[in-house]
Amino acid sequence: MARLEIDEFDNQNPDGPGNDVADLRLILVIIRRRMWSMLFVAALIFSAVVLYTFQQTPLYTASARILIETRESRVVDFEAVLSGLPPNSAAIDTEVEVLRSRSLAQAVVARTDLATIPEFNTELLEDSWADRLLRQFTALGGTSVATSNPAAAGGETPEMMMDRVAEELLQRTSARRLGGTFVIEVSATSQSPELAQDLANAYAEEYLLAQLEAKFRATERANEWLFERVAALREEVQAAEQAVAQYREANGLLDAEGATLTEQQISDTNAQLIVQRAELTEARARLRNVRSRLEQGVGPESIAEVLNSEVIRELRSQEAMVSRQRGELMSRYGARHPEIQTVERELADIRVQIDQEVSRIVSNLESEVNIASERVNSLSRSLQELRNELGSNNAALVNLRALEREANASRAMFESFLSRFRQTGEADQFNEADARVVANATLPLEPSSPRLILNLALGLALAGLGAVMIALIREILESGLRTEAEVERKLGVPHIASVPKLNTGLFGRVLRKRHDPGEYVLSKPLSSSAESYRTLRSGLKVAGLDKPLTVIAVTSALPGEGKTTTTIALGRIAAQAADRVLAIDCDLRRRGLSTALAPNASAGMLEVLANEASLDDAIIVDERSGLHVLPLTVRAFTPKDLFRSEAFKSLLASVRDRYDLVLLDTAPVMAVADTRAIAGLVDGIVFSVEWGRSPVGAARLSIDALHRAKGNIVGVVLNGVDINRQARYGYGAYYTYYGSYQKYYTN
């Protein structure tokens, strides 16, 4: 995994002035460690960009600008069939997409005759050298090979060719809105600057024509539809009005000044009835007045109705004249005079006539009252009859009103459509585009692609990015353990020693020759390898200050991680230091320790545990170092749970008293369960991992298993450290400064 964490680097560099400096140094360490791979990837990417840049064909780009009109110009107050564009961003973005449409591209192809230009019509391009070479080879075998052009076989229709050329044009053109304005920039790219200019201008012009054609087509379709609709509505209005007229005639609901005939008659009769009732009341009042005066004995001369009579006035005049004559005669003659008697008879006759006239006036008043009363009764009866007739017509009137509403609705709709039809016909003459060209495309003088400076800068950026990415990928994919701080951080246990890898030289690496570390510490006691085992021995001494660590189990997660080598080398170094050291082979399956130090042993640990041999008879002494070895012999049968037996516990108790250091070479933890059984019986455990090779996950699982088995893991030994490579893994590692003190060693 990548070692990019600051805390790890701080552990490697405790003398650092701060996290910022540590971070910078960590980056420098990674760059140093991955320098060659970073340089290779960067050079490869930059070379590819340069090669691509210089192989590109120069392209020219021309641009025209179109302004979307948001203001409407109306010569007449007609509403257009296809309204103008609303002044919002969505409308402008929609028009940008229209400019990118395939239909507009096809119109530009037809306008500029792009189908005859090889740049856009690959059908006109000559076959590549690869196609010609392949055709020549296959012709020898009597077979034919299709060319790279799809139209060469004759299977492409004109429509397919138009679509293909339009698709190529769409790849060479773009449309974008300029900021938050209502201006759209249309750009076209071509190998020819003149063609790029023509294409950009053609796009702008075809866009305006497309808008006008859309409006013309919309208006034409609207006129056709409105014409059909108006004709249908005219028939509906005629039918509705005819139905109303027929219904009126059938039900006697004739109109008279906005009302039906019956309603008008009721109104007139009611008015006449009111007048006649007033006249009746007046006549009755006059009759009552006359009768009342007469009954009170009032003379006729005080009654207004009598005085209004011409006959009464004439008789009263005659009476006055006769009365004057009688007075004159009475002054000349006596009462018995014949002339006086004649005048008196004439006067009495006149008075009789006056009484008769008064009676006639009263009779006339009574007649007027009767006539007026009869008229009122007659009008009342007529009014009632008309009301009855109106009531009978109400049901028919409801249906009539419904028919009239339908007729009015049809008439209103007909008039609306007719007015819209006339407006649409007139508005067809005033259609104009909702946009205009504000800047025609000019002839481009410089190629727009490739951009040499930009491409080189991009190449440098990509090269740098690729170099960083390859470094990060290699860091992430690197799963081994390489530094002391990394061991402690990832495994959670102390690092106790780092053992360098023995250098076999160039020929040794070619011949795959390997040094035996156990032999090397004897032949080179002043070497760095021997010193690392002395460091391991000192670490065990320091860890056992509070409680001496006598019995030590040496194990690993997987085979091949140096546990047996560590046991042999540590045992020999401790034995040379005058310690009483016993190395016991507890790897029942591999027997690595026994194979290395006692391959011909006839008795060993199994025989001692089985009481078939004594401990002293089974122990073999390494003459060169004084190390005592309790080997394993080859046996066909091995007891189950050997390391949980009382005999094995007794053996450990016995050797604990006899030796200063007892080393148990156990089996790998992940392979078998023997080591887990031993873990709780020993004073400490030394866990061996191989530099840059041991999987971290396996090591963690093994350490967790030993912890669960109550084992005391003293520390981790990092075997096979590549001194030259470790110097690139961070400041503060044990062998980072090896070059400064290597003169102390004799390797």
C-alpha cells in the first residue's frame, strides 16, 4: 500500500521541523523512488502528444453571430400564428439545439454542395495504401476485399450519403451562446479557410430561412384548418338559427320588440287595465259626490257636474230671465194677474226641466260607472287569459332559450373563427424571422488546430500527470513491508531488527547463487548481517529486563520468510557470545532447522518426548559456534497434539533451567495450528517477515491469531532488506544512512 501518511513519515523523520517539511520530504522520497518509471511514462506521453500534434492536418475555423430578436415589430395589430421567441434562457438554448440539428445540417449540405467535397464525403477519398496492399494480396488468392468506403460497393442511396455528409458536417460545426446575451455564435471548421467561412455563413442564412419557412408553413396549415372550420361553423349557425325560427313558429313564440307576442299583449292589456281602473274610480267618485249633494238637499247650482252641463246652464239662464219678468210684472200687477200666472207657469216648467236634466246627468254618471266597470272586468278577463297562455308557453320558452343559446354560441364561435381566418390571411404577408445576422463569418488567417503551444503545454501537463499517476499506482499496488515505521504501523507490533540481504554480486545473481546467512555470520562475524543478529539479541535482552525471555519461538505467516534462517543465525551469534543456547526444531513437516544443522540425526525431540532417547543423547552440538540443536528425525507417525502434551511442557521446563536462550523454530502460523499451541508456552515470540515480499494481510492475520493464543510477540524481524533500495523509502530508516557507516563492517 502507498506510504503517503504524514504520521509514518514523522516516525521515520523524528528530527523534522514540522509536518510541512515532512510532507515535502515524503514527496521527494516518492519521486526519488519512482523516478525512472515516472520519467519513462512522462517521456512516452509527451512523445505521443508531440507526434499527434505534428501529424494533424491544419484546420481553420470561421464564426458567424446571430442575434435572437426579443422585440416584436407589428405593422398591424394581428397576432401571429407562430409567435416570436420569449426573452428567456430556455428559448435561447433551444435555438442553439436547433442550430445543431440534423435537418439544418442537411440544408447546409445541399446549399454548399458538400457531397462533392472529399473532406466531407469520404466516398470521394482514394483508398489508403493499406487498403490497396490488402487488395493486392487477396487478389492473388482469387478473393475480393471491400474497400473502406461504404459507397464503393454501390449499396448506398442518395439519402444515406446525405445523412453521412450531414453527420460529418455536424462533427465540424458548433453553436454556443455568448455568455448571458441573446447572441449565438455558429462556428464551422474545415481544411480550407474559404470553405470554413462559407459554411459558417451558410449555417446562419439557412437558420433564418428555416425560421421563415416554419412560420409560412404554420400559417398555411392554420389557414387551411381555419377555412374548413369556418365553413363547418357557418353551417352550424344556419342550422341553429333555422331551428330557433321553426320552434318559435311551431309554439307561437313570436317576437315583438325583444319579447314574445303574448308577453307584449300582457303588457299592453295590463296598461289599459290600469287606465280603465283609474277611470272607473273617477266615475264612481263623481257619482257618489252628486248623490251625496242631492241627498243633502243641496241645490243643483252647487253641484259641479250639473253646472258643467250646457243644458243646465241654458235652463238656468231662462229661469233667471223669467224670474226677472215675474218681478217686473209683480210690481205692476197683482199676484192674480193672468200674465203673472203665465210667467209662474213658465218658471215652474223651466224648473221641472232643470230637475229632469239633473236626473239625466245622474243617470249618465251611473251609465259611465257601469261602462267603466264592464271595461275593467273585460280587461281583467283578457289579462287572465293571456297569463294562462303565457304559463302554457313557459315550457316551450325554456326549450326556445336553450336553442337560442346554442345558436348564439355557434354564432359567436363562427364570428371568432371568421375574424381569426381573415387576420391569419393578412398576417401571412408580414412574417419575418425572429433572428438576424449581426456578424458574418470572416476568412480565418490562422489555423485553429493544431495549436502547437497549447498542445505542447497540454503534453507537458499530461506527462506530469501520468508520471504522478504511475507513481501513485505503484505506491498503492506495492503491498510489502519495507521500513521499520511501516512494520510497526501496519502490524501493530514493535520492530526489533532488520537483516540486510546478502549481496552475491552480478554473477551470483545471474547464476542464482545464494549465501547461507547461518554460515555467513560465522565466516563474516564483522559483517552488517552478523551485526543485525546481534541487534536482535540485544533487543531480546532489553525486552526481558523485567521478565527474562528464555524460551523464544521464531515463526512467520507463510513459508520462505526467513524464520529458520533467523533461528540458526541468532542461535550462532548468541552461542559465540558465550550464551548457552539451544535451538529446537518444532516444524514437524518441513524440518528446516534439522536439515540445515543435523541432517543425519538418529534421535531428536520426538524420541525424547516418547522416552526413546534422553535429552543429552538427542542434542547435537554445532562445533563451529557451540550452538546446541535438538533436531527432528524422520518418522512415519507423529502423535496428535504433540505441543499440547505434558511431555512437551516438561521438556520446555527442563531446558529452561539448563540454557540461557532456547529458540523454537516453529511452523508458519497460516499453514498449521502447531505454532498457536506453542505460543502460550513460550516467554516470547519473534515474528519474521521478508522485506518487500511478505503480504501485510497474512502477517496481520497471523499476529492476531498469536494474540488470541495468549502469545507474547516481542517484535518483528525484517529479513532480506535491500540496502540500496531501502534508502529510497524514506528518511529515518535503519539502512538509509548505511553509506555513512558501512566502513565499520567487513562484508
